[in-house]
Amino acid sequence: MRGTLFKPKRNGKQSKNFVLRVIRRPGEKPIQIPLHVSLRENAEKKRREILREMEQEEAGMIPPKPQREAAKRPLMEHLADYIAHMEQQGRDAAHIKGEHNRIARIFKECGWKVLADIKRDSFERWLCSLKDCVAKTRNDYLGAARTFAGWLLKRDRLAHNPLAGIEKAKVKGNEVKNRRAYTREEAERLLAVSGPRSIVYRMALFTGLRRGELEKLEWRDLDLDSETPMFRARAVTTKNGKESKLPLNPELAAHLRRFKPSSAKPGDLVFKGLIGRKIEPLQRDLKKAGIAYVDENGETADFHSFRHTFITWLRVAGVSKREAMKLARLSEERLLDRIYTDESQLEVSKSVKLLPSLLQDDSPYYSPKSVLLCPAASNAVKTDNPGELVQAAENQVVVPACPGVSSPVVEGEMVRDTGFEPVTPTMSR
């Protein structure tokens, strides 16, 4: 490592202060460090100090300078920088507030004041102490702390993320709230009794927009008069911070046109005064419609259930996974299958009827005596007249049909080369 002092020239005039030019390795681009001193003896002293620190950093004896400077600052200052970063990225205000409160609580209850205090052991002990919190809440705290530490790492304020290896708590089977989708009949009853709020519920049912996204929806986000009506979910309103423009259901578009006031301005909120943070209005509407907020299976029907309903209806209608993910603005197939699709509404009885029939009249392997018997029909055989079923005689032995096994056999009948021979009774000696 080599460092030389010089006074640069700017516009033909030499600067009065020295600059240190450092070459770490042969062939590397030089680093220029302003020293802000004009006397050579002071510049020489700074040169020796800087080179000594850089050599110690290279040898791993001390952390890099950004990490050393970050270590001196209180954690709350780093948190303030992190919050400012999220605001600059356009993250939702509610999300930012939640992250701030979670991280600040961790600092306080873990006793962390500076970066050196962030330890995996103390954090895991604190997580275990949250006995009143469900698994999802503990995972929210873990996610907030781990993301914050990752942000510090990217900005060279930490040498490594001490929380990166902590595993999430198992959520499946430990959910405090199991949501379900509304059935079509329930949705119709709810819309019929909910008065002015029915347009909000209809919008949620046919777009899958979340409550916060609906709350911030403006009339300029809706294109109701084009051949294909559209709606826009602005990036500042969405959970993932991405903007989407998607088609509207024609029936929904017609309702919105009738609902739109003649005096509405582009920047006006579409559902002003109709959406709040409290769940009581929806609970009252559910009660009027005869819908249990929590049913006998412990499943909840709340506002977010409208999003579950939208996605479930898409899947029941046979919409492809890729299209459903696009319409629901989902990034992972796992969310579509495991979280949002209500399996109780899938028409699986119709699906099994789509399976092929075997040994029908048009099959090359069909013969009048070939029949597949289910347990419920084990007392019936097929006659020489195709399609006619008769009760089995008392002297018949029915052998359940399966691949490689011959058709039902009448006791005493000669068995031809149709498969395995039937089991014959034997007498004990």
C-alpha cells in the first residue's frame, strides 16, 4: 500500500490543502482522500494515520471505517435513517408505522442501545418470552428486526446480519384466525342488506382490493367509460409498492357508473366515509344477512375474506393460475394455493366425473361378462344382454375386478384364458 501527498490544481490554480492519493494494490485505481490541511507536517501525520488504519482493515484487525463510525451512533438514530429510507421508497404509512413500533419495542425490551448489542441469543430469548403472542405476530417481529439488520448490512454499518439464521415460527395449524371465502348466496344476501356499503363490498368481491387500497381509491383510478373498463391500483396504495392496471367486471363497472356523483372530481376518494378501520359495521351487516362472523368450524368471514372470495371464485371458474395471480396481484403461486383459495368451494365432485370410463361398449377389451363392480353393487353381475343388471344367484361367487384379474366368475363355470384362476376351496386334512 502506497500513499503520496499532493496539492491538486483547479482551473490553473493550485489548492492550498493537501490530498492523499492511495494505491492499495498494483494496477488498482488510486483513491483520493482530501485531508483539509495546508501544512505538510500535518498532512504527513494524517497520511501515516490513514495508511495505518487501512493496513489494519486489510489485515482484519479492525472493522472498516463506516462500521466503526456506525458503531458509535445510538440505535435509534439508525432506526430514524431506516424509516426515512422506507418513506423515500414510497412504502405505505401504516406499514412504516408498524415496522417502527416493532423495532423500537425490540430495542427497549432487549436492552439494545448500540449496534454491538444486537445479538441472536438475546433476541431469541425475547421472542420466547412473548407467550401471549401467536406465531404470526412473533414472525412479524422477527421479519422487522431481520430486515432492519439487513438494511444496516447493505450500507456497511454491520459486518454481518446476526439475525439472519433465526427460523420463523410454524404458523400453519397455529393460526389465530382462519379466514374463509363467502359463498355466492352469502354474498348476495350481504349486498342486499348492507345499504350504501354494498358498493364497497361489491368492489372488494370483484377486484380483490384490500381495505386500505379501497380506502385510498380515487375516481381518476377508474376508467368506466372505455370499451374495457379498467381500474388502477397506485403504487403508493398497494402492499407490494407496485402499480397495477387491471380490467373491471362489466357488472361492477355499471354499478360504479350509477354510484359516481355528477360532481365527482378526479382526485376525490371513491368510497369517502364508507370505509373505516373498525370491523363493527361489517359485523352488523353480516348479522342482518344471517352470516356468522365466526362459523361452527372456527373460520372467520371478515373484510379480507372478500379478497379470498375473489380468488376462490376465479379458481372455481377455471381461470388459469397465471391469470388468477395477475388479477389478484400475487407474486407467489404458494399464496394462491395455500392462503387465498377456499378449498371447500372447489367443485371436486364434478372433477371426479371427468375421469375416463373403463370397459365400455367401444373398448376393444369389452365383453358382455366384463364388469367393474363397486362394493355397493357386489351382488350384481352383467348378463349377456349389455346394460342389463340382475341380482346375483346364491351360487355365484363375485370376484372384485382389478387390473390383471379376470371378471366375476360363476361357481362351477370353466375359466378360460382371461387371467388368474379363481381361488377354489380346499378341505382340511
